Amino acid sequence: MTLHSATLAVNETLRARQAAGERVLHLGFGEAGLPVPESVTRTLARSARLNGYAPVAGSPEAREAAAGWFGRRGTQTRPEQVIFAPGSKALLFALLAALPGDVVLPRPAWVSYAAQTALVGKRAIGVPIPAATGGVPDPDLLDGALRAARAEGADPRTLVLTVPDNPTGTVARDEQLRAVCETAERHGLAVIADEIYAELCHTGRAPSPHRHLPERTVITSGLSKSMAVGGWRIGFARVPEGDWGRSLLAELTGIASEVWSGIAAPMQAVAAHVLADPPDVLEHVDRARALHARVAAAVHAEFAAAGARCRAPEGGFYLYPDFEPLRSALEAQGIGKSAELSRALLERHGIGVLPGEVFGDAPEALRFRVATSLLYGERDDERWQTLASDDPVSLPWIRTALEHLRSGLAELTGGA
Ligand code: PLP
């Protein structure tokens, strides 16, 4: 476990280097670098006078809006099944604390699951992801991994799935979700479906594990990625219908009442507005999704041209290239591990990424995560221009970034 989330730490390091005038290509942080639509900032401004404590699980308006939001996406939901928190990260932590037993994670997986699991004093059991997608343990390995974990004294009771996935930028297939949910059910596991990137699936609606295990799946989501308001801290979760879901929600609300008391009252108003799906918000998210897909595809092409293996991007704004095919060229430069590769990219080529190791991947694998969402411009006017553009990769700030990446990768690989 790192003491400071690796992803937040790399952001601070890269920002400091940029502020000191270094030419650094920031591919290290999963912040959706886009501006906020006018109707949303207006809602926030109008709500500034809401200064009292709000209900712990969320205002009736926000919970009602979230229930409708899930319903319009095919998951019928009552407001009583919804809880808000300052970011879905807080809810994931509360879930890992509230649910009994140890935690099964895809390997690699988003950095905070394992760190949070350790913080609540539980074991994390990593199961490798399949070749095509991430966010899900390889269905062929899950059953054996659960048996092996039990034989070693662990008590796996919760499975975390990320659809679409960070770090791989892929979307698990529905058959994979069905298979892992069947295994989870056989072994009596609960599923946490982290769907924070669901609105940003490049290829249509992302499948949900909830369909395969409705009575034991908790969905977490939030506005940080689709609306690019990570700094506003708006997350929410949906528990299943029935006794299990009801008592879990009561436990989550109990934790919330002792730790964060509820999300900021003005943010409840923002959530109620955004989750009602007004047309300008839907259009904004459509444009954002198309932009993420376009830029991630352009960055993917650079890694492919450099000779790395890389799953094609399908959701969110991430890539997870594998430089194994270039191992001998890299070893000649003293690079044999993901941390060494990331360090060389930063120190020698001014490219900031996060090594696969921090996502739980094998340290000696030559993999790292690339976030493409901070390429859209430094200022709000540039970001609006990027969002409005039909050909964003031709904009000077994105073109320059792609050129930086291309030349850096060519230098790294010796133009191989
Ligand atoms: N889950 C995943 C997979 C993420 O990538 C992130 C943010 O990077 C989060 C959850 C947490 O988001 P937030 O706490 O802003 O809702």
C-alpha cells in the first residue's frame, strides 16, 4: 500500500515540473480535463446559499433524480436504494469496510481498491485479467483463484469489477461478466460494480454485472468523469432491492454519518440537476465521449507504431501499453521493470505515466497506464474549442502533444 495514492501523487509531481517550466507531457492522471456546461455552473451558483447540513444519504431531490437516471439506463431503482457521498471513492471505502470478508480484484485494477482493502484490514486477492479486456478477472481463472485463496486461509466474499475499466481503457464483454457473476454467486460473493466510466463507453451502452447478479450487486458511480467535476466530489451508489440491500444501505449511511455527514448541500442540487438528464447535459456528455474516444485512438496509434502491444481503447480515457515486444532494446538501456520504464519516460523523454506496478501488475512487466484526458488544453477556452472541434487531433495543443509522444517513443525504442 502506498501512503499517498500513486495517481494523485504523480499528478502533483508532474504539475510541479510543468510549473517549473519543464516540458512535460502529462499522461499520468485520470482527470477529465473538460469544462463544465453553463446550466451546471448556474445551478451551483444558485445553490451557494444552501449552507445547512443536508440529509446524510442525499437530498430527496438528488436521490429521486439518481433513481430516474438509473431507470432510464435500464436499471429500475427507487430513491431509497441510492446513497450519495463526496466522490465514489468514499463509497467504495465504506463498502469495503461494511461488506464482510476479503476482496477479489482484477489484476491490474484501479489503484485505490487494494489500498482501501488494506486500510480496512482485509486481504486483496488479485486475479489476472483476460487478454482482451480489463476490469474483470479472467473467467477461466476465478474459480481456481477463489479455491486457492480459501486453501491459504483467506475468506473471499466481495468481488470488484470495473466497467469500463481504468487502467486498461477497455469494456468487459457481457459473456465475461455473466461468467464471473455465476462464479461469484456459486461462491457466495457480493459484487461491487464500479461503473464510474459507464457514460463514457465508446461503443454504445456498457454491459453491467448487475444484470447477471441483481440481488447481490452494488453499483457505484459519480459525476467526476462524465461531467469532469472530480473536484466537486459527487459520487453515488445503488444497492439492490431486498433485505440485503436495505441493511447494506443502512450500514453505509451509518458510516457516512460518522465520517463525512453527507455531500455538500450545493452539490446535492448539482446532482439533482445533472441526473435529471437535461438535453444540454446529455449533449455535453455525448461530445465528451466522442472526444475521449478520438484522442485515445490517436494516442493508441502512437504506441502501436512504436511497437508496443496495446488493447484498443473502448471506454473512458486510458490505455495500458505493454512494451514486452521491445524488451531487449529496453534492457540494453537498463530498463527491465515497469517502474524503470516509467522513470525513463519521464526523466529522459518528458512523458509522465503511471507504472503498471501501482495497479497491482507484476513489477517486471513492461506495462504502464496512460491517461489521455489532460491533452485537451490548459485553459477553459482551449478546452471548449477542443470539445466543439470535429477534428480535435489537429488542434495545435493536441498535435504538439502527439508529436512529443511520437518523438519520445522513437528515442526510447531507438526508432525500432
Ligand atoms: N473508480 C475508478 C475506476 C476511478 O478511476 C476513479 C477515479 O479516478 C474513482 C473510482 C473515484 O472517483 P471519484 O471518487 O471522483 O468518484
